[in-house]
Amino acid sequence: MIKMNLNGKDVEIRFDYEFNMKNKPYFTICKVIIDKNIKYTSNAECSILDNPCKNKGRKLSLSRALHETTLTKEERRTIWYEYYRMRGGKW
């Protein structure tokens, strides 16, 4: 989960997962919440043949969610920077 304040707007980004029978995440849901209202959602689905990776699912679903937003380029950049910090400085 990422929480931040962008130009006076409280922004929260949450990631939820659905797991397969082997307890591997195969479906990632990204929710962009602005001022306590879910504004944008997006998802990423893993193929049965893929090796599931939470990081790849988060990046893909966040990218899709941000593509739908009306946020400025600078605000989107700040969100990606916060994601980078959440990952401990790793992409």
C-alpha cells in the first residue's frame, strides 16, 4: 500500500491478489483511491504457463490504472517514485 498527498489530495494505492491452487498470485488488482473514494481500478492476470511474480503484477496493474487517470505527468511520476521507495529502491 502506498499513501501520499498530491497537491492537497490524499492518494492511496492498494494492491490485492487472488491466488491459484498452488498459493501463487495469478491476479493482481490495483486500486487508486483519491480522498477516500476509489477512482480507478485495474488488473493484471498471469497466464497459467507463467511463473507468478507480485512485482510484475503490481507494476502492470499500476501502469494500467495510471493510464486511466486525469493526474498530471508530475503526479504520476511522484506515484512511481513512491512505488520505487516502497520496493526498497528496487524496480
